[in-house]
Amino acid sequence: MVDPGLVVVDKDPGMTSHDVVSRVRRLAGTRKVGHAGTLDPMATGVLVLGVDRATRLLGHLMLTEKAYDATIRLGVATTTDDAEGEVVSTRAVDGVSEDVVRTELARFVGDIEQVPTAVSAIKVDGKRAYARVRDGEQVELKARPVTIHELVVHEVDLPEVRISVRCSSGTYIRAIARDLGAALGVGGHLTALRRTAVGSFDLSVARTLEQHSDDFAVLPIADAARASFPVVDLDDEQAGHVRFGRALDLVLPAAGPHAVFAPDGGFLALYEPHGERARPVAVFV
């Protein structure tokens, strides 16, 4: 079995995120593998997985921002808001101009309320929304706050629109396609999606499963923590308190989890601010 750490995969189209987890379990020699942020089968790109104790980092990685390249097809709405669903309406886009498309897309930037797509992994009364839709149920999800940090329009070649999005975790790019089509009165859905980054991990460090099969690359847990969170180096006394899961008399420089390290460079835990002190989120020693 390999040492605990993160595995960054460039997912191929047609695979579920669980398919990737299964492959990495075999490569790592352990069943203790999880992933941060589901990618739809149609989507490609960055999928971050944790092996062994590093799986405990994943819930915190899911809170980071993500980046995508996407292609939207206007004039056609589907049941899933992407190309894998059934067509529910078709309308001409003759009356839609490039300027109007760009103006509407600009409205998505910032803090917005977004209704997730019904075919999603969100749980409704303990059951995944996509499972309820598959069973023929009507699913209505509530709007939730998300943040679109940046939305770049690369090309408007109607009926297709190519964009890049940098957004908070929990944002559905399919919902942007759906809502853009609704705002323009013609419908819309996603035809291509590639995730280019999860937090600090981007395509430059991602490897396909085929590449991992030839040379399995695991980023050690200490390096993963340094790459993912603000770093705080502790003295011997503070490190001793961490090993017992105690709060520290320490003012952390920012909100959110911080990776704390022993004087010898060993990764100890994630701590977060709590008033004038710091409290443990997850201890790894």
C-alpha cells in the first residue's frame, strides 16, 4: 500500500467519479480512497482523490474554488441541463445577438442565488436528487448561494458559446447554461465541460489514469497540506498540545483551515481561528 497523500487525476469522458475511485483503489492497494467534488461522466479534467489518512483533507478541499472551461448550446433545453438528457424544447436563436449573450453572462458574476440542476448528487430527504429523478419523481431544489469569481466569454458562435468560469464549490455550470438559455428565452444546455482546477491543483499536475497506471503518482500528505492551506510552523510546546488535540493560544492570519507543522517539518493537523485562539479541525498524528 502507498503512503497517505493526494492523487490528481485528469478524468477521461464517460467515466463516473466512482469509476475513478475504483481504479485508484486498485493502484493504491487500499479501499480507503475518496474524492473531492464529483465530476459528471460527460465532464473531463481535474479530480482530486485522497488515499488513506489524506481522505480527511478532502472535506476541506471541497470548500475551495474551482475552475472550468465549458461550451453552452443555446436554443435547446434538456432534462439534465446537459447533452446527456432528453430534449424538452427547441427554439430558434435568430433573435439572439452576441452582445445580449455577453450582457446576460455578465449578470452571473459575483454572489448569486443558484438553483442546482435536478439531476445532481444533492440529497433530498436522504436520497440523491438524480436517483429521485431516475425513479420518475419530480424534484425541486432550493436556490443556494454561490460565488462566480470570474466568467470569461471566449467565443459566441451561435448557437454555441464558449466560456471559462472560476467559482466557489457547489456551483453548477450546467445551471449557468440552463439559466442563460432561460434569460434569453430560447433555452440552453451544456455540451462540454472540463474542470481545469480544484483549489491549487490544476491540469499541469493532473495525470490520466493511464499515466497513473504506468507510474502511480501520490503527493505526500504534508506536501498536499502545504499546497492547499495557509501554513503555520509551531514550536515544540505547541506541537505537543496539537498531539493531544488541544486548542492553541494562537491568532491565525486568515479565516478557514490552516495546516500546522512541527519544528521538524512534520504535518500535524488542520486548525481554524476561534476568537483569539485556534482550535483543531482534524488531527493527523
